[in-house]
Amino acid sequence: MPDISPLPPGTTIGILGGGQLGRMLSLAASRLGMRTHIYCPDPNSPAFEVTPHKTVAAYEDETALAAFANAVDVITYEFENVPAATADFLAARKPLRPGARALSVSQDRLAEKAFLSSKNIPVAPYRPVASPEELESAITDLGLPAVLKTTRLGYDGKGQRVLRDRAEAAEAFAALSPKPLVLEAFVPFSQEISVVVARSLSGEVRSYDPAENVHRNHILATSTVPAAIPPSLAKHAGLIAKAIVVALDYVGVLGVEFFVVPGESRPTLLVNEIAPRVHNSGHWTEAVCLTDQFEQHIRAILGWPLGDPARLADVVMENLVGDEVNRVPSALDGLTQPHLYGKLQTRPGRKMGHVNRLLRPDQP
Ligand code: AMP
């Protein structure tokens, strides 16, 4: 039986990854009286600004990993591409929450789709593609347009190409790496939504309302809650998210991205992707939920009871990408909650912060 007794205030939480998600987790942990120790190879990590305990080292550096494990009581992560060897090394020394299985499933699109399909959770039709010949037969099976993706290391639309005709296939196959690839049927979705769900150490599951997400240049631009979907579909999305965390024996917060597909009688859902961490489309919870996703994740990995995910107002989260961060402070008003990540350099396409804007009933 694993030990499920709650960890006390004063616990040191090790966080792998020093980006904005690690920073926000660290802030939430501090509010609960915890210390955080952040491990990241980049000395300029924004999360380092909010804790004095840090390790700057490669994820393969076993000496640094051993010292890190020694210095902390429990370990979590802010990104899904933690190398499997790193996860195993750490998990042998301290509790790793969520566990290594969540990483192995979510860092490989083929493993993820196979896992979801094995649980009867619908995903877009797909075929593995390891060679130009396999791509040809996958196109024959799935038709065009279709989306060719790397199975690993893709984010914000990187590592994927939409194929409109066969002439594009060879070039796209050559351009995308690492191999193997996966071909997905093009989903004629009406909306993209996501659910942030949490599971505690004792198996309690709570999910937040679905957010409706709009991307610009492949980067999340806005998350609006409530999503403009029927209540039955929102409930169904929550049940799918719950089934995923239960099947993974998951501890912590997980993001599930869905496509809403219009149907003859009613819309249906396909899962696009899962992320074993706090999620950009859950930042709105900071403004309108008693327990936001960051506190929820910290509670879960500490073995604490989960907080109430109920939403107290309608809200839109807007990412501040690149120069958009300069809108703060002039564009702020009394209904807008800013959150900037303290990144030293503004670059096009870089997420610099976000704002949560409360929606009054008369606003769009
Ligand atoms: P992903 O990296 O898989 O989350 O894909 C990034 C974005 O590309 C998604 O949010 C969709 O807008 C679009 N996309 C990905 N896969 C498909 C698909 N199979 N059909 C249509 N659009 C897709």
C-alpha cells in the first residue's frame, strides 16, 4: 500500500521545469506554507525568481538529480517531456507525482492514442507513419486533408503539417522530425475545448468547467468559460477527463484538449491531447475559483483533500504573447486580473503573461 498520509506545511516540493507553469506552482505552494526547489537547465528560468532553492543542471545529470532528490520531499513537473530515465531515477528516490506512466503515455502521440482508444475514449482516426510508403497507405486509408505530426516533442503547433494533396506528403515527411510520425484525419471541428481535472492521492476526482479555446498562430490566444456548448456535452467532457485520470491512477492536475465535432443530432467529442500538468487553458481558475488549478495540483501531490472547482463568474483568459505584454498596465481595468511571468526577454511567440477578464452578463 503506498503511503497516502498528507505532507505537512514546510514540506519541500521539487519541481522539474522552470517556466511560467513552474513559477505559478511555486507561488501556490508558498501560499500553503511549502518550500519549492526548482530544477531546470536554463539559468534564466522565470520560476527561479520566486524561490531561493534551485538547481541549474541537465535532466541527464545524475549527480545533480540525486542531490535534488535528497533535498526535497516530493517531486512534480511542469512539462511532459521529462526524459523517462530522469523520471525513473527520481521516482526510485522520492514520490514522483504524477507518476512516470502519465509521462510515458502523454509524451508520445501514438502511445497516447493507443491508451485512449483502449479505454474506449474517442480520438481522431490515425495511422502510425515510419516511412514514405506508410504515409502513402495512411493517406489512402484516411483521405485528405490530414494532419501529419511528430509523435514526440511537438508543442504550440510545432512538429506538424496539414496535408492538402499527395504532392505535399513527401516534403512534409522529410521536414518533420524526430520520426516516427503519425497521420491524423483532419477533424472538421466547430470548437476546441479543454477540461482541467484533478485527482487526489486518495482517489477523489474534481474537474473544472470546460474552457473554449481559440488559437492564433498555433498558440493559445483565449480561453473562455463557459464554453458555448450544451450542458450535456460539458458533462460528458468532464466524465471523459475523469475516466482518463482514473485509468492512469493519476495524482495531480491534468489537462484534456478536445475537438467538438458537429453531428446530425448532436455534437460529439474527440480527445486531441492530454497534458500531465497544470494547463494554459486553466489559468482562468485563478480569477474565479476558490481553489485554482495551481493550488489544486499542489494539494493533490501533498496528499491533501482537493478544493472546490466551482466557477464563481464568467471569464475570459487572454494570453499575452510577445509584445502584447506591453498592454499591461494601461489596458487594465477593475475587472481584469493580470499575471506576468517576469521573463527578461520579450520575443515574438513567447508567452509573457496572461490576463483574466471577468465577463459581466452584458459583455460578449
Ligand atoms: P496539437 O499540437 O495536436 O494540439 O495541434 C495544434 C492545433 O492544430 C490544434 O489545437 C488544432 O487547432 C489543430 N489540429 C491538430 N490536429 C488536428 C486535426 N486532426 N484536425 C484538425 N485540426 C487539427
